[in-house]
Amino acid sequence: MNGYFTVAEFPIVARVPGPQGHTELRTRTDLDILAFRFPRAQHLVPAAGTATADDREAGVLDEALGVSADVGDMIIGEVKEGVAELNAAARDPAVLRAALARFGCCSAGEAARAARELLHVGSVELRHGHRARLVAFGSVVPSASAAGGPSHCVALPHVFDYLRRQIARDWNVMKAGGTKDEALGWLLLEEKARRASLAGAAR
């Protein structure tokens, strides 16, 4: 909806001390969300042919994400059923530098520096011009002091409200495009049922 390329449950494998002085490889954590949005990304619905006058744009960037449409944005996110907060693994410098090196256009050395700043202030400007941020999603948004370290927080009830509004706003586009995402599919079915109910009541 917001133009992010998203990977869910991304495993971070780390080197840890093992028995008899050996090093072992273990999964340190699975990051709930890694997402990247290119600057000025748009959902363009083009008209046929080369003329652009009848092209249309669908979707509106959610202001709750706290990002400018003109800025590339990388999200390292945690999703919680309860309070929106970062767990200990998401605040581990080793985990963050691995995520930044893999997805953030950073060298290993740059990733280490960026991870430190990310932990300190919750976001970092990377040298290629985009930004990386820690974002916590949850049913309840806590005070800044209770969010498990610096991070941007987004309430899940708002997320569902935003999705419903966007589906209703761009229903013809959403209906034509469909989805293989189960959660989004349920929301599309909900909107379809709502429209059928309204049409039936109007007869």
C-alpha cells in the first residue's frame, strides 16, 4: 500500500562461542519486518499506449509512518500484539549491523557505525541518501520512555483503519489487481461485502 518492498521474519545468523573454544553458528533472532521504500515511489495506474494524460495515481502514503515521500526509507520493524516496543534482539548492535549490511547499502564498517547511531536516536541517514529507522508496531503506543529504546511507534488499529480507507478509496484498482496476501485478501472481502450490503439496502 505504501510502496515498501517487504521481507518478513528475516533470520539473523550469528557466530557465538561454543564448547572447547569452538565457534558455532546460531540464529540470533528473526527480524519481524525489513522494508524499503524508494524515493518518490508511486502507485501509477497507466492508461494504455504512450499518452500520459489519462494516467492515474492510486494510494496515499500513510502519515503515521513519519516519512517524506521524497526520501528513501528502510524500516527495521517489530510487530507486537500488545504494546509497540522493540525486543532485546532488535536492539542488539550485531543484529542491526547485519541487517544494515544486507539491506542498507552499507559496507560492514559503515553498518557498525550506522547501527550505533540507530540505537542512540532511532534513525540514521546513510551515505547513499536514504534513511534507516527502528519502527515498532503494536496495539498500544507507549510513551517514548517506555518504547524499549528510541524508535518510531505505529498503532495497529490505525494500520487497519488506513488499509480499509485506502481499499475503499481505490476499490476499482484493488478489485482489478487482487492479492495473494491472506490478510489483505480478508480486507478486500470485507469491503466487497460492505458494498454488496449497501447495494442491497438501496434496492
